[in-house]
Amino acid sequence: MNALLRGLRAYVAVIDRCNWAIGRVVMFGLFGLMGILLWSSISKTFFVPSLWTLEMAQFVMVAYFILGGPYAMQMGANVRMDLIYGALSSRRKALMDVLTVGFLIFYLGVLLWGGIESTIYSFSFGGERSSSAWRPYMWPIKVTICIGVTLMLLQALSELAKDVLFLATGAPIRHEDDAPGSQALGEGERGDAL
């Protein structure tokens, strides 16, 4: 049993550190998106409008959203209904999370399966291209989506492991924003970190 708990703790530490680092880098993608939209405005006002700006902004936004999702889940920045959940004890919150994360894992698994099939299709027939005037290849954004969904699935499993560890040991494993894996929050703070 102790080996299983140690394995879960190691898994949580590795996945949380990985998604934390990726999330911290991806958050700067917002500046790239702002730059693209600024160039779009300038080119439409003073020059010939660029063909690539709208679609490229969409690609950057999708990458920002999908690669930042695991970080948001880890930091507890996701939206949840607190009407019933907020009134539960820490132990019951963990139990509710263990029960409901199965639906998330199933959904992410189906999403990943569809994403992989769509990515394989993008590589077929010489590469799928967008139907816009710019006509970029679609495989880079589809690969990015598959990576993001995989990271989200791994983070969902990490959150499940945290709840299982809490239920087994009574010691919460939720991390501060600036140092994943370095500190566990107190039991009273657990609800805010979810």
C-alpha cells in the first residue's frame, strides 16, 4: 500500500511540475496573440490587409487555451458550481471529485481519440489545408490540440491521485501557484485550491 501511495505522489509531482512549467510559458502566448491582432489592425488601416492574421490569431488562441488548460486545472482556476460543493467537508469534496473526475477522463479520452484520427487525416493526401485564402496546413494546430488534450488527461489523473491520496492519508496535496510540489495546503484551505 505504501508503494502505491509513493507511486501516486511521484506521479503527481512529475505531472504537476510539467504542466506548471508549460502553463507558465504558454501564458506569454497572449502577447503573441495581441501582436497578431495589432498587426491586423495596422495592416487594414494603413496597408493592404494581411490574409493570415485572422486565422493565425485563431490558431494562437486555440494553442493558448488548450495548452493552458492543465495549468488552470492544477491551479484551481476552472469554473465549478459551488452551490452544493462549497458546503461539503474536505473529505466529501475529495470523494465527490473522485466520482466526477471519471466523467472528465472519459470525455478527454474520447476527445483525444477524435483528435488523433483528425490529425492522421490531416497528414493524409499530402496534408490537409484550410479552405481560406491563406490556406495553411492544418496539422500543426491539430497536433497541438492532441498534445494539450493529453496534458489535460494527465492532469485530470493527477487531480484524481491527489484526491485518492487525501482520502487514504488525510493529508491534502494541493499546491501554491509559485511552487508546485513544494507545499501542501492545510485542510481548511483545500476547498479554495480546488
